[in-house]
Amino acid sequence: MIYLDNAATTRPCAEAVAAVTDTMQSCFGNASSLHRLGLNSEKVISSARKTLLAKLGEGEIYFTSGATESNNTAIFGAVETYRRNGDKIVTTAMEHPAAANPIAKLEERGMRVVRLSPKDHEDFEQAVADAVDDRTLLVSCMAVNNETGYAVDVKRLYRLVKRKNEKTIVHIDAVQGFLKVPLDGDFISISGHKIHGPKGIGALYVKKGVRFAPLLLGGGQQKKLRSGTEPVELIAGLEAAVKNYRGKTERFSQLKSHLVSALSELDGIKFNSTDKCVPNIVNFSIKGVRSEIMLHSLEQQEIYVSSGSACSKGKTSGVLAAFGVPDSDADSAIRVSMCADTTEEELDILVDNIRKGIERFRR
């Protein structure tokens, strides 16, 4: 099997699997209990918080069920808490539905929303900051686009936005960017299963001094801001994944260069990922062959890629339009997303099977 769909999800690393199973067996107490088993579980959670904060900065970590909950908590929680600061949201046209749909819901409720596309701005970070005014309550922007790998310099973006309006809250969806690019934000959303951790666990980083209204009400766990009994075993798995993440930009760049060179020898390949994209994600269109047909042809050879976001279930991507990709090319787009274990030999097998698919299916 050749797995090249790591932007959709990653294979859990051995350390994360061991952490989950060991914790389930040896540390199953409720972290809210006052006895020794509860205290042991709380120690696991505290250790994971420290590990994440070491990567993200001074602030607090709230464990969630995943990035969707983290995004919803940050967006709805910020608007409810800081509503007096304005009625405007600045975001992008490339956001994942986990951020785009909550913002659309707030727009229905009366918030003014500005959506910017990378294709329209040479300096995208400056363009986002320029859209901020004295009525801008929130900026929400993904660090790395999940379909093309387009990377936003969110550290620079944060500085520019705060310089324009220090009261504007900045939310960063870092699902694809965590551990891969430098991050900064008032809220940062992350997901375990994108970094070789378990599914069903994510986190929301909240910068020191920033507040938010809780999305969930219940038993008051996690400082009454994220109720629900903490899944200690999943939190342990997330920490293990962070500690043992092996992806390196230099290695991904080598792999991308190898893949692009091999694909360039085929006729009718158009690259949708540019130099502004992280190297572990390569999106390209195959002229004359629909994505779904090529995807299933590769699957028959046990080669697994994607035609876009896994959440879209094969639908033509609307996000690619934000990068100037026409519908005809979006309909034939393939996304290859690599991990630390990806090899040049696997990429060569992929390209050889794409060549065979072109010969078979192109019209």
C-alpha cells in the first residue's frame, strides 16, 4: 500500500498508539475525581498541556473533540465575548468548512463578513490586515490550506492586524500548519489525527489575557470553559504524537521536487500548488481525466491520494477557485500529501500509474 493522503488523516504513530492503549489500561480514572486514580489522570492532562504550550506560546490549552469544535469555540466564543468591539469579520475564501460555516452562520445573524482570495492579492497578509478597521471584531484565517498547501505567514499577519486594530481577535486554523510552520494567534486550533495522533481529539490554544464564551455547558471541566469528562487516553495519544512528530521541511522539499520533476514529464499536467505552498502537499490537475476516475484507478493499485478535501466527499472543490483554478481544472485535480515515511520510490510508482491512467482514460 502507498498512502499519500496525509492531509485527510495520518496513520497513528506507534508512540501514540502505545500511549492510548497504556493509558486506557493504567490511567482510566476520571480527572475530576479526588482520589489517586483521578489525580493520575490529571497529571497526564497537565503534561500534555505543557507539551502543547511549549510549541504554541504563553497561554492556555483546552482539549476538544477535534478542530471542528476548536474552530467553532473560537469563532462563536470570540464574537459573543467581544461583540462590543465591532460587527465585522475578516476571513478568506479558502477556509475549511469547520471555520467557513460558523462564520456564514454569524453572517446570517447580522455580522458583516469580508472574504479575501489569495488569487487577488500578491501580498495576502497585508491585504487581510488592510481589510481590518475599527469595527473588525475577528480575523479568522487558516495557516495552511488543506487542498493546495498554500501557506499564510500568520506570525506576520498577527502583527499587521494588531497594528491596525489591537482589539481585533485573531483566530488561526492550524490543522495543516501545526508543527510545520511558525504560528501566532489569539486562538489557534489543532487536530490530533493530522499529526499521527488519534482521531477524536484536538485542542484550542488561547493566548494569555484572551477570553471566550464556552460553546458547551455541563460539568464545568477545563475551567468551566469546555465541559465534558476529559478523554485522558486520547490526550495522552495527542501528546505522544507531538513529541514524536518527524516531519521535516527539508525532507518534504526533496520529495516535492522529485514528484514535480517526474510529473512534469507527463503531458497535460498543471500544478495548482505554487512556491507559496508547504512542500508536503502537492495539488495538480490532469487535463482530460476526471479526478474521481484517476483516484479509483490508483486505488485499484493500492495507491491512495485525494481529489481535494476529504470533507467534500469527491465534490468539485470550490476552494480552488480562490487560487484562480478554473472549474475544468478543479474537476481533474489530484492532491498528494506526504508524511515523513514517504519515499521517492513510492512517488515514482504513483507517477507511473498516473501515466498509465492518462493513456487509458484521457479523451
